[in-house]
Amino acid sequence: MTEARSDAILWDVVEEHLDEAEFLAETWHVNLDSPAYLRDEFEQGPQERLLAHVDGLVVGGEDVRAELLEPALADGDTERWRAAAVALSLLSHPNVQFAAPLFDGLDERPQEVRLGIVDALAMSARADIDVRITDALRRGGEPDHLVALATVGGMRGANPVNLVDDLLQGTDEAARAAAVSMLPFGDRRYLTWVEHSLAGTTAQLQWAATRAGLVMGSGPAWQQVGKWGLADEPDADAMVLLASLADQRIAERIAERANDETVRPLALHALGYSGRRLAMETCLKWLGDEAVGPLAGEAFAAMTGLPLDDDAYWDDVEGSDDEDEDEDDGEGSDDLEDDLEEEDLDEDLRIRAEEELRIPKPEAILAWWKDAQGRFDGKKRYIAGRPADQVAIAHALKVLPMRRHHALAFELLVRSKGTVNLRTRALTFASAEALAGLPGIPYVDGNRVYGQH
């Protein structure tokens, strides 16, 4: 990539690149949890658009770095996603020294800027970042600096060696949570620290310890998951873990919870990771329900491999643009001021994931099931229509929506005891090599319950 000469830089264009990259950095992160994007659609949509604007900043070279990017990171008013776009641009430059300041003095950065830098470091595909993180941890620094580094290290799967011991031994639970997140990728002697942290007083530390413990084979961590996932008011993430890693008996208990209206959405979503025939049949019962039919349909498809893009089985979300568009007859403009006054400007207008789910056609899906059910053994587990193993997970990451990727990747991390780390919250090409290599790794049996893998 050729850098632009300083006298040829169109600064209004460069600033527009930064504005667009800021918007798309947030869009990219939001759509990581979207039920509307498959992997290739995500790559060719939000990700490609984001990286095009990042390239527009990179091509400006030293002048853009000095005049626009570095000042943005030093500005106390810079918001998180703008900082993320800036940091990603610095990380994307061929001159690796452009990114050097991102690893130093993070405690001196405004909080929003620090969060943005963490986001960019975590999502980047650059292979040298793990070494830079551990080098920066070795140099030490203020607590906020070390916590930010450890947070990135945990998200990337960097080996902590003994560089987070001080954070572990401190009393600040946010700092301990960041340190614990790195422990599954290091020495198993830290398992005692992980299990001790299960008793933390904050959800942040408890969940960091639980996830780390599962990867490290901890029985107490698994018991914690059972406690949360089977509670009267169950935790959604714990239910997903139970559905993925527990036995048929637990799947039956989750299926029973679908009879409880208050728990039904969580139970149906979790059942989509169960992959057992009884879970499929439970989801079929709720396809025609107006409130949870789309959830049940998505879960059924995630287990059976029923195509989510086949209009024979799905309707689009109601309320399309052409249905909502009113004819412009010149009337109603007098009410605009009243409408604006009534509008809640603090309302979160982002679309909830469930609102993007396609609406199932129950009769068509039941007809499909009548023909397909013979392929599904009641004693086995399935992922996207295939017997559960690492090859099935690789296939699922191509044909299931983005929001289902994270739990599947974590299941693989647990079952491989931390050796297979698909970074589903990074740029997609960061995991491309690992994803392509899944068929060649030692067999991962997705039917085994936790503790037997």
C-alpha cells in the first residue's frame, strides 16, 4: 500500500474515513451477535466496509497518524468506537511501530479511549500482539494499564506465564477477573486460583472464573454452571453451557422449562445448542407461537440444519419498509414539532436480536421434519444437522448466524482443553486458519458430557 504525499492528502476525505470507520466499528461489534448475518455475509458487509475506511486512513501514512489519529487518542472527548477505529488503523499499518503507543500508558488514556484500544487489540488479526501484550505486562505499570492488557490477553488467548500474579493477589475483583481470563491459556497450576475466584462477590469475576475453570477441567466450575442454569430464575448463558456440555437428562430438564412462560425464551434458545432429538421436538411445539415461534425456529434449524435462507420454510420479519411507508400527501407536517417533543431521545433504538429472526412456517417445517427425522438418532447430539464433533462445528460456523458462533467456539475450547481457540470476536480472518484446520485435529466428541472429554 503506497502512502499519500502530505501535499496530496484531502483532509476532509480522511476525516470522513474516520467518521465512517467509527460508525462501522460499532456496527461490526453489534452484528457479531446478529441472527441476520452468516459468516460470509458478515465478511462482505460490515467487515469489508469497515476495513475499506481503515485502509483510507492507513494510506495517509505518517501525516494522518501525526495530525489526526494520535491526537484523537489523546483527546478526552474521543468516544470508544472512534478510539477503536483509530487503534485499528494504527494496527493495520505496514510499519509496526505505528501501533507501539497502544501498548504503553493505557492508564493515562481516557476511559473511553482505553476501551476502544482494548477492542481494537482484541479484534486485530496481527500475530505479534500476543507477544507485545506479554512484553508490556512484564514491564509493569499502573493497575488500570495492567487490567487493560490482561483483558486483551484473555480475549486473544495469550499465555500469561507469571505476569498476572500481582493482579490475582490484589483485592480489586475487576483486576482479578481480567487476570483470571488469561489463566486457561497458561500453566494448569493456576487452577487453584481459578476455583478460589468462583466465590467472588461480583458477576464479572464469577463468570471469568467459571469460564476459565471449564476450560481447565474444573468440577466446581461445572457445578456453578448447573446452579445458575437450573435456578428458578436461570442465567441464559449458563443454560446454553448446560445444553452444550451436559447429558440427555439435563436437556430434558431444560425442555421442561419451556412450559414456563417466563423462562420459555431462554429455554428455547438454549435448546438450540442441545442438538438432541427431544430438543428438536420441543422446538417444533412452539413454532406457531407468536411470541417465541421465531426463537423456536432458529433453535430447530441450528440443530437440524434446516436452511434459514429457504423461503419455503420462513417468512421475513413483519413490517418491511414498503408496508410502513406512508404516501406523502403534504399533510401532517404541522404535527412534526409535537412528534419530536414526544420522542424519548434517551431510548435505545438498536434492534434487538430476536426482532431480526425470520418467522417460521410451521406446516412446511413439520412436513420437512416428517421426511428428515429418521436421520436423527435419539441417543446422539447434532450441530447444524451433523453428528456433533469439530467438523460439525466448522460447518456450523459457515451456515449458522453470527450470534451462535460464540457458544460453539467456546464449546470447542472447553472440549479441546484450551488448545483450539476460535476467536469469534475478532476479524474473521483471524480464525480462518484454525477453522480450516479443524478437520485435521484429534477427534473432538461433542456427545460426551463435561468431565468425560
